[in-house]
Amino acid sequence: MTQQGVRWTADQVLALAPDVPSRKAGSKLGVAGPWSEAGSSDEGTVWGLCKGSGSKPYQTVVDIADAAGPAYKCSCPSRKFPCKHALGLLLVWAGADGTVPPDGEPPAWAEAWLATRRKRAENKRSSATTPAASASADPEAARRRAEKRAERITAGATELEQRLADLIRGGTASAEQSGYGLWEETAARMVDAQAPGLAARVRELGAIPSSGSGWPVRLLEECALLHLLDQGWLHRDRLPAGLAATVRSRVGLPAQPEGPPVRDRWLVLAQYDTADSRLTTRRIWLYGTDSGRTALLLSYGAAGRAPALALPVGLVLDAEVTGYPGAGQLRADLGEQFTAPVPATHRPPGVRPGEATARYGTALQDDPWLESWPVTLAEVIPTRTQDSWQLADPTDHSALPLAPSAASRPGLWRLVALSGGAPLTVFGECGHQGFTPLAAWPKGSGEQASGDTYAGETVSLC
């Protein structure tokens, strides 16, 4: 793997920060003053010494070309990855002011860490090519465990069906009177049944009563979807293979990527985190510039901690990804990365708002529980409505409303400023609550006739 001399932008560096305080602290260190003996290599390594409060400077090294995203090592006591020193070092490197010269040789302390990483990666590749490494030591015992879990999930789904029937029989008003405790108890029963997917959907039901005008309708809709998932599990042997795999995934059974890996030049479209009291989930959207395929990478971290996988938004990776089973499934696993991230000019081809909603509708046929679908809108303008915002197409006067959550994010104002009243191309998630913009490109003078090349860089809206 070779580093091709591509310096990231400050936005791409700061997008790697695990939280807002780290972003602010890293920005303060993104100047030449605290750094000494800094350098970078053709292989994609950046290193430097950062003056701290102690007598010894912190030794900081970043492996930019790592296949799973940048990897970091710092002698500071921080448990955040990347720490503020790693962010500051990358910001100084991105500035290209000579503080971090290229074509250097890593110092001994950085080389020792890199050598350990290379050895670990080699061992991982060797074990992956050995069939015995992934095979179960006792296939019969694994089969019995799977059957036992399926029995527990079936018992849980049957109990959940009864509780949903009781709710409908007693009327939705009873849900408001019962409070959240009823749903938390039911969710706990689904956890006992080893069906975390059912448990998560049950917890969401508890937040609907008294959530505003029209909540009984929303509750009924979500109960219907939960009933459909229950029935899908209870009758999974009658479903097509792809839909059955989707049901297993939605219920909460783990799955492994399968099939041949797809090598492509993958543009990192967007990266953002969602968190609850138990887990932080990172979603990374990729677009294959050669295949035209869209893929979703999921990475998880314990509550309050950022997931390990982080990729630079707006750059392209020459890498392999392997998809997961399931009808219409976009989730994939990142495999080997062959080069360091590089800039790209090709973007996903855009569609009109009507086509965007049609694509979401088609995707629902394969996965009725799908919250949203990735689409790219072409030539749209952020427009203020009476009480919200929408992305309007000036040619056919169609529009997509923004999701309520998107209308309250800072990314909306970046999108409005980027547009300045002119059309632009926007990538995001189109769902039943509206459109959530995640990245945008202004229309540039370098646009080709095909309509998929833009002069501007990818602007993250996450």
C-alpha cells in the first residue's frame, strides 16, 4: 500500500473526533507551536512530538493507510480514539505548511508500533485463509445452540403477539395510562428470549404515547409493523430466502458477510453516530464509483465511547467489501484496502424527488421495517416552508420535506449557505419521516455532460 501524497481537509480530520470536546481540544493543537520532530512517510504514516504539561512530550503516530480507517497511538493517558493530540497532528499535517514534511523515515518509537501492527495484520490474514480457523469446533453443538435460541425467540414472539392483541382489544388509550413501565417490562421479556431486535422496537413503542398530536395513529402503525415482524419470524419457513434472512436480522440474530468480495473505488459519502444508553452506532455510507453500488458499514462502541472504524468523508478507498445476506440488504463489511484514500471527482448520479420516494417504496417491498433508503438528489434548492424546510426541484416543482430531526441540525445551515439559493446535489436518507441530508456538492464549472462529476469537494452535513 502506498500513500499518494493526499492531504486531507480540516473538516475530514475533525469528522474523526469521538466527541465535541475532543474536536475543540484537537483544533487548539492543530498549529505548529506545540509540535516538534514531526514528519510523514510515503506509506501513510504521520508522527510527531507534542509538548504537554509534563517534562516529556507526547509521542503521537497515526497510520492513515490502515484498512479499517486511521489507527492511532499516543503516549498520553487519554482513552479516547483519536485523542486530541492525534487530531492536532492530523490538522497540522493537513495544513501543508511544512511543519509535517513528507518522505521521511519514522522514528524508532513509531516504527516499533507500526511493526507490531503489520505483524498483527499478517496473522489476521493468515488465519482468515485457514478454513479451520472459522469452522466451529463442534458443528453439532453449534446447531443445538441455534435451535435452542430459535425456540426462545419463538416463545418470546408468541408472548409479544398476545400483548399486542391485549393492547388493541383494550384500546390505545390504555397505553397512555399504563406508562412506559409496561413496555420496558415487555422489552425485558424479549431480551430474555434472546431477541434484541424485538426488544428495541418494543422500547420505541413506549416513547410514542403522549408524544404529541396524532400519537395513537403512530402507535398503531408501529404495532402493525411489530406484528408483521412477529408473524414473519413465526412463519419464516414459508418466506423466500432473502426475506427470511431480513426477518432474522430484524429480530436480532447475528449474521456474517457472505459471497465474494467486491473490489471498487469506494467514495466515503457520509459518517455519523447515533447513541443510546447501551450502545454507540456509527453508520458509514460508501458509493462504488465503478459499480454504482451503495454500501453501508456499521461499527459499534460501548455507551459513551466512539466506535473504532472511522473513514475520511469525501475521499476514495480502493478496497473490497463483502455484503450481508438479506433481501435488499445494503450492509457490508470492509475488507482489504489496497491504497491510501485519494480525492475523487465522480459522485453518485442524482435523481428527482419523485424518483427518490419511489426508490424508498421499492426497497420497502424487500424490507417492510426499513426506516430510510440512501438516495442522491440532483439540482435541488433548500427552501423554507411555513414551519420547516424542503429540498425543491426548480424544474418540475417537486420537493421532499426534511425530516424533523434534520431540520434542527447545524448541517441544515451549512447546506443553506452552500446553496446560496442555487441548485446543488445532495446525498442523504429518504424515509417515511422525510429526507435527511448527509453530504452535498455544489455544481461546479468542471461538470461533465454525464452529470456525475463536480468540481467541489464533498461537504459533510453530519
